[in-house]
Amino acid sequence: MSMLRKVKTGVPGFDILTAGGIPAGRSTLIVGRSGTGKTVFGLQTACNLARAGVKTIVVGIEESADDLVATGDGLGFNVQQLRA
């Protein structure tokens, strides 16, 4: 039996709970009610991967790109710098 290769998200606790992160080479859908942290999780994961040299994209349905940058920067993720 082969082990599923994982990509670490860099989100404290999440990589432990998921035995290594999100599956490599696959799409991962994060779902939940409003206010459960989906956007913050996506921003934090994307920023951590970008810092590691992985090209990332964040698709926001209800927020504009500027709102996503402001949210991430407000949490100390330095999105504007990574975006540049």
C-alpha cells in the first residue's frame, strides 16, 4: 500500500491533524459556514506555500482581491509583499 504524498500547509496544528497536510497534486476544497475560518486558512496556507517558492492562487468568491490582501496583511501574512 502506498502512502499519499502530502504538502505541509504551515498552519499550526492542521498538518498534525491531517497526518502531513493537504494531498499533493490534488484539489482540496475547504467548506464550512460563514465565519469558520475558510478564507483565513486559505490565505495562511497560500502565503506559507508562496514563501516556500510554490506558486499559489487564492480564489475569493465574496471578497475582492484588495479585501483579501487587507485581511491577510492585517493578520501578519504579508500578502502584499508576496503578491508583488
